Amino acid sequence: MAITFFELLNPIINKEIAFISSQLEISIDEVYQLILDEAERNQVEWYSDRVPNLNYEDPACRLAYLYIVAAANASTFQYVLESDKDLLNYVLGIAKERHDLKICAFGAGPGTELMGMAKFFETQKLGVSVSVDFQLLDKVKEWASSWYGIREQVNESFKNLYGTNRSKWPMIPSGNLLPCDVTDLEQLPYLGSVWNQDIYVLNFLLSEIFNDNPRLRSFLSQVTKFAPTGARFVFIERRGPMWEQRIKNIATESGLTLSPFMESRCNRLVGEEPSKLGSIYNAIQEIRKPRLSWNVVYSVAVKQ
């Protein structure tokens, strides 16, 4: 037995659907239709070649994300952790020495990186329990419910696999969702204690902001200023020269040393079965299936 992303997402999605059904006084099938409607709209927005208008304040939109892309994005982050040798050695070195790790994800929505980190540490089998403090910054405060659900489900999964003694778990998750617009420099001083992280993650953040936003570059330049020497900044984006140039612009303005860009394509998530999502998959998979692939470019920058 091991953690799988779709099994982890199953109870989170089911609880959210039941809550929406109760709050809106509509049937579960009607909630499924709202999710399908948002999924269709999201796809149009994502490929519109402009700033995507993603309505994450709507619970159906957030559920569409969890159902369709959460597992693929978590898997992408896990892949980068395992495949970039510098990042792998850095993470394992800290984990073995300190038995803890501090990570901050920008615009990370529900916290798919925490899912990827959980599966990563389980497969590493370090023989020690690593406390992972995960700070998630997103301007959409409504993601808090999904973030809390993911964190608690990771806890529940490890408890079922390894027992109630947390010292036997491969990873102990903690952290918070902090409402923050990462294009607004005025919000930076309110989060002074957040900027001492080992890893900072930008996972498709640039795609959602879309434009080459100077305010984002200024914000990240200040974050880099306060980050500890040696901190890693993980950029994962759509493939293409435009996104690579945006990442280069951030690194240049922030004084980060950027690794060569690496392209990665996965046609089928390894060890994952979408039917483990349960009821929602059975109900809507003929119309809309979860994404089981990725096609990305990534780079890991270092603060010198």
C-alpha cells in the first residue's frame, strides 16, 4: 500500500460536493453539472491566449480543478523533485540533517505541491519522519477549504498506512494558506516571517498571471532578498520560449542563478488510477476525464 493522488483526492472532493449540495439545496447530480460547466469554461479560458478568467471563488470551479488537474500537477512537482539532481540532493540533505523542510508555494491554490511532497517522501524511505511546513500563498482565500482537506487527508493516509505514531510516518505536514496577491508589494510586509523558506515554488503561476507583470518581478525580487542563501526557487511552466523568457526575467531581476531549462512530457501518470476518485469519476468520466499527462518546462534557481 502507498499514497496515490486520486485516492487522496476522493474524500476531499466528496465532502466538498456534499457540502455544496446541502448549502445550495441542489442534488449531487446538479453539482456534477456545475463542475462540468466550470471545467468547460476553464479549458476555454486556459487556451484563450490572454489572461485567463478563472473563477476560483466559485466552489464548482475549484472542484473542477481538483478533479481534472490536481493529480497531474502534484505528479509534475514530484517528478521535478526526483529528477533535478541538485534539488534532490538539496532536499534530502536538509531532510536528513534537520528532519524538517520549509516550503512556500505562490499562487498554489489547493496545495497540490503538498500532495507531491507526501508521495516523494514516502517513496524515498529515509527511515526518519520529516516535518514539512508548507506555506501556501494565494489571493483566492476560498482555497482554504481544499488546502485544509488535502493536509488532513495526507495525515489520514499516513495514519492508515503507518499507524497513529507520527514518528513512524515518512512526513508530517503542517502549514497554512495565507491570502496574498503576489503582484501586490504592499502585502509583503505583513508576511515577514514567511520569507525564510528552503524552497519556493511557482507551479504554473506565470500562466495564470499570463502577462510579463513587473509587479510580480518586484515582489519576487523582495522575497529573494529575504530568502536564506542557498534557497531553491522551482519554476514549472508550459513549454515555450515565452514562458522561459518570463522565468529568465524574474531570475535576472531577483539575482537568482537559474539552471538550464529542462522539458518533460508524461503521457500517463505512473501508479495512478482515476477510477479511485469514486463517485464523481463514475458519474462524469464519459464527458470529462481527469488529466493523466503533462508537458512542461522547468528550471531550479538558487539564491547565491
